[in-house]
Amino acid sequence: MRFLLKFMLLGTGLILLILLLLSFSMPASWNVSVNVTSKREPEGLWNKLSDFNQWSEWSSWDEEQYGVPHFVIEGEPASIGHSSTWKSKNSRGKLVISDVQKTILPGRGGFERSFRYISSIESDDPNGNGEITLSFGPNRRTEIQWVDRGTLPIGTGLLAWMLEAALEAKFEEDLQRLAHGTELKKSR
């Protein structure tokens, strides 16, 4: 019986050591890019994307995992400095718009609008950035692209890998909801 207990403890320790080594050997960063297409008018989509006050209509929040959030939104929507700060039992962070662009696409009869942001995810200091771009062309469809990237502390490679997978799935779900006009019940 003692041998079996020692064997199980040794095996558990070995598994934990392997996970720790794996986490240190993996990059402690994430890089997510999601693209969706919408038939909705680009101006309406732009207003919902570039105004953090409207994110609760299409961007989900998992209250079971993160707790009930408290959001503070500041600044003029679609402008540099517009920000969303959140804090809950198990999460905190901030997004701040750092750049806004509108480009006419000559010869294509369309345009592109985008904003870049700086993020502080589970940190007081910036540790990520991203960009959301709308492209509207002659096919009367709007392409929406969300790119997000960042870094975590050294030794958290396994966590960064899991975060990347979770963010990709969440961004895809949220952008599909936005693209098809399916709104969430307001809980924020």
C-alpha cells in the first residue's frame, strides 16, 4: 500500500514537473486573428465596434468564470483615448483606443475603417494590442477582422496557449453575433 502511494505521488510530481517545463519552453504570448463577413451596413457595424458602450450588445462575458463585471467607459467613442476598464472577481483589464483610420479604396468603390487599441489584460501595465478593421467593397458585404496579440510573464507559455485558443473562439462567436445582428440580453 505504501509503495502504491509513493508511486502515485512520484507520478503526480513528475507530471507537474513536465507541465512546468512545458510552460517555460512555450512562448508566453498570444496572437489571434478572426475574420467574418456581414451583409449589415458598415456604419451601423462601425458604431457598435468603436463605441465600448455598445459592446455589451454583442460581446459576451462569462459571469460563471469571471464573476459579475463592473465597467467604466470613458472618452468619446471612435476616438483616441476612448477606453473600457473592467474589474470582476476573477478578471481585470483595460482597452484604450490608440489610433483611428478611415481609408477610401480607390477603384473598388469602398472604404476601410479601423481602430487600434492597447490592452492591459490581467495587469495594470499594457501587455497587448490589437486592431479591428471593417472593409466595405463593391460586393456590398462588410469584412470584419479582429486581431489581438500580447504577452504574459515568463513561464506562462501553457497559459498563453490556452488563452489564445479561448480568445479565438470568443472573438469568432462575438463577431458572428455582431455580423448577423443577434444581440445579447443586456447584463452589464
